[in-house]
Amino acid sequence: MAVVINGNGAVTGLTALPDSAMAEGSIIQVIETVKIDTFSMTGRTFTDVTGLSVTITPSSNSSKVLIIPSISLGARDGARHGYRILRGSTVIGVGDSDGSRIQYTQQGGNLPDNTSVHSHTFFFLDSPATTSATTYKIQLRSETDVSGYPVYINRSHQDGDDVSYGRSATTITAMEVQA
């Protein structure tokens, strides 16, 4: 194919490659959700984080989807907590099942004080084997079943309205990868 740049700097003669012609490992599409508001929960039940999901429609059954959550977690000092990724209602990207242990994607806890927020970023290459719209979401869980020990997204336990405290952003990104 010839590429022509005319006197005005316009490019002509280019055509887009179909997804099927992309090299293996090429990124075909990127979808991201950014959560800037806060979220809190208490209890030992995995809970959907409001506004923290992403939907992608793979162009091929053989495509992979790279899921990248980047989550700002806060908790009361000593409150252990964690999150997991789901594709629809299927839990993915978690640790091994062993006895009564909880399967997390990542976990945190024992923050040094009530003003701390920790960032957790994870990369998981999924094989959804579909060309249907596929939703990935995040669920959060506390290991403390006491109302005074909540877990937070995008804020610390103490959240005073002054320059000693801050707010964060959290994202979940889905990238279709040619396979």
C-alpha cells in the first residue's frame, strides 16, 4: 500500500488493519472506569464497590483481556481487608483455595494509622472466550465484623476537612489483547 502525504500535510492511502490482521499481543481496545468518589463497607461479606466495573466486548473468542485494577484502600488501624476481581459472577485472579482461608486478589491491613491509604495495582490476563459484552468488577471485604472497623475506597478512616487529609482515585482498566 502506498502512503501519500499531500502538500497540505494530509495523509491519504491509509486503511485500517482489521483486528484479525493485528500481531499476537497487540492491544485492540482499551476501556477504563475511573472512580473518584468514596465508598465504605463493613463486614465479612464480599460487597460490590459501587461504580467500579468495566465492560468490554472482545472482537474474537480467542482474544485475551488484560484487567488492571488500581485501587486506593483505607481502613481503621488493625482492620484487615482485601478485594477480588469478578468476570460477571465468576471470581478470577485470586489466590489458591486452602482450608478456610479467604481467596483474595490482593489484601491489606494493619495500616500504621487511621490516616493512611494504600494503593494496590494488579495485572491479570483473562481468557473470557466470548464476543459478548463482558463486565469485570471489584468486590471488597473486611476481615473485621465490627461496625467501627470499615474499609474504604479513595479515603482514609479519619477524613477530616483540612490539609492533613486527602482523597484518591481508583481505576479498573480492561485491554483486549490479540491472541
